[in-house]
Amino acid sequence: MTITIGSGITVGSGIRTTFPLVTDGLVLHYDFSNPSSYSGSGTSITDLSTSNNTGTVVNDYGAISYVDNEQTSYFNWSTDVGGSGSDSFGGSIHTATPNTYQDFTIVFQPDFTVAGMAGIFGIPGDKSLRFYNNAWEAPNPGNDDDWAAGTFGATTFYINGTVSNQAVPGWNVIGGATTNPAFSGATQLYLGTSGYQNRNMQGKIAVILMYNRALTQEEQLQNFNYYKSRFSL
């Protein structure tokens, strides 16, 4: 049995929420448990925001697969990067419409067994949000190719309702505004990769929201509270 929550989002039974998603500035919204966003097959993903920013699954070397698990359905990136790591994009999702990206909320589950680096998302030129896999810590600030740019300072990341750039085992609801001006212009977005060799996502991604403005701390917590029951956080 399924129920509908929020603005037409259908998920598995037993999910309750009293916190609406932040929609001001929302330019991309993929929810892989919502049949209106992804039907469970094919390469096309429908944007649930008003931007009509359709995504296309690029499944190079079979590195990405879909898992239907009711309200926690997700795309899963293979932990075997032997083939996909040789391709700049590996298995990833590419957006169709250029947008400005300044903040985000993503629900993801890291694979702590993998070493190296993992890209959560990126834009052309290897400008990205990425984690060091061994500890799943986002460099903050990193260099000028990172979401938190070295020249321009650290980002205030939020993970599961607290200020942190350290992912934890299980599901993580993460967000934080960029300090890198490379993201201030309209650009295509690559999801599940940094757009650079051997820096593809390793783990699961269930929900992606991208914003064209920085969210407040209260808005970051609002989005976390929206998802915490659904992902048992």
C-alpha cells in the first residue's frame, strides 16, 4: 500500500511528516521512490520541481543500478570501480537544463568499504562536491575545484540535523551552500560523479534537491525533519 505526502509525493505506507520541503529557489528535485519522478526502468528521470529539469541515467560499464525498496528506493553505484573508474563520468545522472546551483539537500548512504574519493555531484571542469571514501569526510574547505573552495572559505555543511562534513554509516541527509563561484553561473549538473576519473559515487542516492540560493540553517533543518522519519533517522 502507498500513501501520498507533501505535494503529490507517493511513498510506502507508514510514513508521516509535518514538515514541508523548502521549495523557494528549488531548481531540481529527484525522488527515486516517487513514480512521478522515476518509474523504475529506463534512463529518463522527471524533475518534481517547476524547472522541468529532466535527468538522463548514463550507465557506463553497468556501474549504476536501481533498487526498488518502496519509500527508500535508490540508485546504487557499484563498489567495483575497475571498469567505471576509467571513464570520467562512470555511472551517473546528467541534467538537461543548465541552472545555477548554490545549495542542496541529498539523501545518500556511503559505502565505507571503498577507498579513494567519491563524487556526489559535479559540473563541467571537475568542480564538485566529493568525499574521501576512507572516512567519508568532505574537504572543507578543499581546493578551488571543491564545493567548499579553498580561496573562498569553508561551507557550513549539515548532516542529519547537525553541523558536520563527516558522513556516517546508514542514510545521511546532507546540505550546505557552496563557497565556490564556479557554481554561480548556469551550468549542467552531473549526479553521482565529480566528472573526473576514479571519483564516482560509491553507495546509494535516494533523493536529490538543488537550489539556486543558499538555505538558512532553519531551512536545512526543515528539510532534514521532512525526511528523518522516512529514512529512520
